[in-house]
Amino acid sequence: MEAMKAPGRLRIRIADSVDWKTRTRPGVRISVGDTGSGMPAEVRRRLFEPFFTTKGNFGNGLGMWVIQQLLEKHDGSLSVSSSLSPDHHGTVMSLFIPRGEPKLNSTP
């Protein structure tokens, strides 16, 4: 949302789904898409690094890292697609959260 220039569009969709990897596990998919400028490949590669931010002094770089950690603990997943094209720009993030018990982690 912060990358969008006014007027922009932010869409949030929540729907029953299956895990795209296995096509069998039922769960919920939350997709968030914007019409922002898109993310360059370097930003996408570093998106989940702790303390990586593109916001300068306004961000601490922990948001996406925390989301990834929480999804892993619940056996979920996150996919990111982004386009810098002048005609079709923006980013879509899709979170999948499976139904049922989370996997047990053997490490403390």
C-alpha cells in the first residue's frame, strides 16, 4: 500500500483453497494485491531477510520476516509476484494457511 501512488488500488481476497504445492491440503488463502510500482528482483530476493527495509528510518525490516516465521510454524506458505511493467505494475502476496493442527517443531 505504501508503494502506491494516488489513486491506487488495494485488493484483499480471502477464500477457501488448497495448498498449491500438494493440491490436497485444505486451508485458507489470503491474497493482497496492489497497483504500486512493483518490486525489483533484488528487493524480492531480500524480502524475508530480517532487518532488510526499503523504508529508511520508517521501518525496521522485521514485518515480512515475522510473517514468514509464523507461516512456517503453522505449515503455511507465502508466494510473492511483482511486476515493474509500465502497463501492468504492482505486487500480489498470497498466504496459505492449512486447516488442522500445525506441524510439531522438534527444536526449541
